Amino acid sequence: MAELGVALGGGGARGLAHIGVLKVLEREKIKIQAITGCSMGAIVGGLYAYLGEAQKVEDFIREILNSPKIKELGLDQLSENKNTDKGFFEQFFDFIDIRFKAVQSLGRLSFFDEATTNLIFDFMPDVPIEELPIPFSAIATDLVSGHEVNFTAGSLREVLKASAAIPGIFPPVEIDHYLLVDGSASESVPAGKVKEIGADRVLAVNVSRDITIFEKPKNLIEILFRAEDITSHQLSQIRLKEADLVITPRVQNLSWVDFDKIDYLVAAGEIAALENLEDIENLANRNSYLLEMEQFIKRLRGNI
């Protein structure tokens, strides 16, 4: 029996393109049997597994973004005078003025404190993952062991908070014996993990930022930011080999904080899904034995 799983990658606001992909799958009656997400991909995927409709997910996220509590945080200021060639850490430190705030933050685990983080994630449903109508899991990274953790049970709210806890920006989340941060630290697009919750074929949606032409670094901060970009890119390329099909919405030119461009982002996801619709349908309907043979050949060739 065909069991289609989708793996939704991280990318901040770019992850809103996942909504558009899910909309097309719904309209074409392509049934999703399992969802695994990382960071923003976990948020969109978890909400979809809970709400059951992509439009409801979009409406839910729009309501959060337009809420007075979120607007008071001033995150929209991150979009002003931004350079899309910069990674989200670099943009973030530009925003807070690194020369002043970095010194202040030396005695803290993150820029946003626990109370502010809870204010953001209190919007998320606090329901058991194992009771969701669609099998779901989310990736987070354990700071202590360095291992990635694929959460298939527990509080959806707490797991989403952990999966999206950008290091240095949001505080680590303690669940069981783990000290957790953003899943993108270990798995930017969790293509292989969705098989752990029942999928035998994987559609991955990649919203990672492309590596752009970069001038010679001028200081140690630029070197650190560039190293983070390279690591994330290389990790994505390795993980995406575990997918049977990868689609990449054209959102790489946008910033991780471009939440005000939700219309464009959702539409970009729809366009990418429609452009790859024939391949998606072929994957969803492919004979399981034939698919298993194709996957075996990929492993022999070292592509997985």
C-alpha cells in the first residue's frame, strides 16, 4: 500500500511556502499519510496534522502574525533595509546592534527570554502528537549529545517550540533528558525521518537559502556567518538524497523574516507543486515493489 510522506524543511518565513504545496496536494486529492517537519516546516506540518486543511493553517498563521502580542515584539523591523544575501543570524545581529547587545547577552542563553518565547508559542495547540489525525513528527537537536531527535509523541506545543528554537535567539527547550534547539542544526530537511512514522515514499520540500556569491570575509563575524551558511547548505544536500522527490519553491531570494510576504510565499509553494504535479502524482501512485527496487538501486550507487 502506498504511504506518501512529506518532509518540510526549515527556513523561517520561507517555510510558509509549505502551505501552498499542501494546498495543491489537497486540491489534487493526493493523500498525505505522514508528515515530518523541521523548524518552520514543523510548525506548518504540525498545524496541518492538527487542523487537517491547508487553508485553516494559513488562516491560523495569519491570525498569529496580525495579533497585537506578536506585533509588540517588533519582529517586523527585521525586514527593514535587509540584505537578502545575509543569513538569519547576520540579519538578526544587525537588528539588535551586535556591538552593544552581544555584550549584554553574554550572561544569557538567548536574546528572547523564556517569557517572551512562551508568549509566541502559546498560540500553538497543546495536544498530544500521538493523537493527531495525521501521523506527525518533528526534528529537534540535543545540545548535550549533538544528536537529532525525532519526536513522535508528547506535547505538540513544546515539541514545536523545541524544533524552532533558533540557537542564540530563542532559549533551549528541556524535554525529558534533552536540551533542545532548532532541528535545522542537525537536519534542515528531514527527508529520511518521515519513514520512521510509516511513509514508504518521501516528497521533500526544500526552502533553504542558496549559497550566493560571497566576497572575501573582512572579519571573524563574517567568517562565522559564512561557515554557518555553508554547513546548512551542505547538510541539506546530503539529507535531500534520502527523498524520492524534492521540490524547491522559488523563495531563496527572501529573508527568514519576510513574514509580511505571506501571499507571495504561499503562492510560490503552489506554483512549485503545480510545476512538479506530474512527478508528485507518479510518486504517490508508483507501485511499492517498483519504488523499493528504485530505492535499493539508489543505495547501491551511494545516492542515499
